[in-house]
Amino acid sequence: MKNISKETISQMDKIEKLNLINSCTGFKSANLIATKSIEGNTNVAIFSSVTHLGSSPSLIGFIVRPTTVPRDTYKNIMETGYFTVNHITIDMIADAHHTSANYDSGISEFAKTNLEEEYKEGFNVPFVKGSPVQLYCKYVNEYIIKENDTIHIIASIEHVFFDEALEHKDGWLQLDKGNIVALNGADGYFLPKLIDRFQYARQNVPTKSFKKDKE
Amino acid sequence: MKNISKETISQMDKIEKLNLINSCTGFKSANLIATKSIEGNTNVAIFSSVTHLGSSPSLIGFIVRPTTVPRDTYKNIMETGYFTVNHITIDMIADAHHTSANYDSGISEFAKTNLEEEYKEGFNVPFVKGSPVQLYCKYVNEYIIKENDTIHIIASIEHVFFDEALEHKDGWLQLDKGNIVALNGADGYFLPKLIDRFQYARQNVPTKSFKKDKE
């Protein structure tokens, strides 16, 4: 095992440090957050920090860096209060990655990629067409993380849209049935496959597989 | 596409709601957080919320629910200020899942599973033996998320230990080389495989693959 200390990390060049620290926490969710400004300009940007916070109430969180891309996502959420979270499939990875390019404010990444806006009846904010899981979310609160001047956005899940092929009877969405990817670091796109699903863990009882529900 | 509204979600039974909301944000990191109490009792518990917050300084965050398992993790971190984050490999998944069982405070999950404590010279907190990426972390701050009474713990990465087989020249750790898993929902264990790695995205330039670095 290699041992790299905080002191060594602080002296690494910027890219090497970013790659190491971005990859050392494990696999990450890969989502496109789509928004619309009050003037009607759309925006879509890749995020790898969307995290489940709790199911009652249904809350998610994600991290925004106000000083870097994607500024428009935050601005639009502040203006309208709503955004969509769209899972990235293997067919979308090159376009999804391209949304991290530093376009001027007001330029839509939908116009610069093959990603397509999808509008659902009754919803003013775009979804990403072809995404097998799409969340319609409402801004609830934010916490400034003063240690590095990032913002932890808290949002409620107002609607969950999903491809029925992913659904299990007990509510679980099996993401590999939609060819949904995960991120490793800032730029590595991975396709996860189900190994096993386990039943609720009970003390002093060996872990039980959920095979009957695996199909 | 199925459309499930907030109102429908709020009326779901507890397990169905938990499965749906826990799986609808995407793949999650799968980590074992190991701690030691001031009296010397060890603890290890699975977490799926460890998130990269930034690389300068190197910070991570994760979510603790004070009212549910794993209470000991939080108590021990408060007592000693330190903990380790250990990536879960495919061989560990049944034991890792078992750490979510509701053992009494003070009972070590290391004693109840095949997971083994590993001590490194100069470090008082246990690591998980066989984990190909291990972080030694220091508590920095916490933010109470008042919307659901969870705690967002902020910690600095003091040391990164990793199996050299994962390392790329530019600092990136390729997690599938260590058979590291991802979580989907509360109980689905997945093995991700690299599809592609992309270069830094630049405006109006098509996404470029990083194939020469893929090996």
C-alpha cells in the first residue's frame, strides 16, 4: 500500500491532486441537473454529488461551487426554485461530460450537445430526454460549507419519473436495467452490474441474499 | 415512464418508500467507517453518503442520522476526532452489509463479522484489512440539516493509503482494479467496470477519450 500524507497532497500539482482526491472517496452518482432561467434560457450540467438525505421527507442534497462551472445551475434554481435530476446512461456519457466545459452564462449545453430537452405536461423545467430516472425537485434550503466556500443545496423530491423496467415490487429501482453509469473521479465513466442484494441486516443473523427478488 | 408524486410517495409503506427514494438518486459510494472509542472499543459501519467536497483543501462529507444506527460511529468520532474510510470490495459485501444490523452500543461489528481490524504504525484508529483504498480522516466541522435532523460531517483527508495497482500517473485511482463496489439503494451491491475516461471538457471541442491512459 502506498501512503500519501496531507503534506504530500498539498504539494502535488493541481491536476494530480484533483484526480487523487476526487477518486479516493469511491464511486459517485452521475446526474445531469437541468434548469431554466426566469428569461427562459435552459441549462444542463453534470453533477456527481447528488446524495440521498432521507426518505421521510424525501430529501436530496448536492454541492455547488459558486466560483466555478456550473454557475447557471445555481442562478436558475435561485430564480425559479425548481430543477430536474436526470440519470446518465451509457449512450450519453460523452455529451454529459461535455456539459462540464466552461461556456459563457446563458449558453445552453442542450444547444452544444446531442442531449435533448424533454418537457412534461405541467412542468416548466426541462428534463433530459431518454434518461430512465428523472426527479423533479424543489429547492428547500442551503448550507454554506465555510471550510471551502461550497454550498450544500437541500431539495425535496416532488416527482419521481422512471422507466417501469427498473422497478421492483418493493419500490427498489434496479439501475443497471437502465444502463445507468457511475463516476470514478472527475472523468471516469463506469457501468455497474448487480452482484447481490441483501435483506435487512439483523444482529447475530448471517446476511441473507434477496435472490428471489433479483429475477 | 411511471410518474410518482410527492403525495403518493408520502402514502407509501415505509419500506417501499425507503427503497424508492434510496435508489432514485443514482449509484452511491460503499464505505466502511471504522472508529475507536476513548475506552478502546472499536466499531465499523457501512456508509453510502461519503462525498468528495473539494481537493484544496482535501475535504469529504458524510451524513449521520443520530437517532438510528450507527450511533457509535458518531460518538467515537466526537471522542477521538479521527476515523478511517475503507472501500468495500466484492469479497466483503455480505459482512459489510451486516454492519448495518442494530447491535448494542459498545459491541464491535469487527467481532460479529469476518471483517478484520488493521493497525498501521503511528495510527490509533483501525483500518479495515484488505480494503484497497483507505483514508485516515480528521473531524473538522458539522452542519445540522434541520429539514430532517441529520448531521453533515465535514472531515479532512490526512492520509490516503491505496493499492499501487489502482494508481495512474496523473493521480487517478481506477477503482475497478480493486474490485470495489457501489451501492444502489440500501441493499443492492454492484460491481462497476470502466467504460471510458474523458479529457478535460473544453467549449466547442468534442469530448476526447483518455484511451492512452486506460491501459
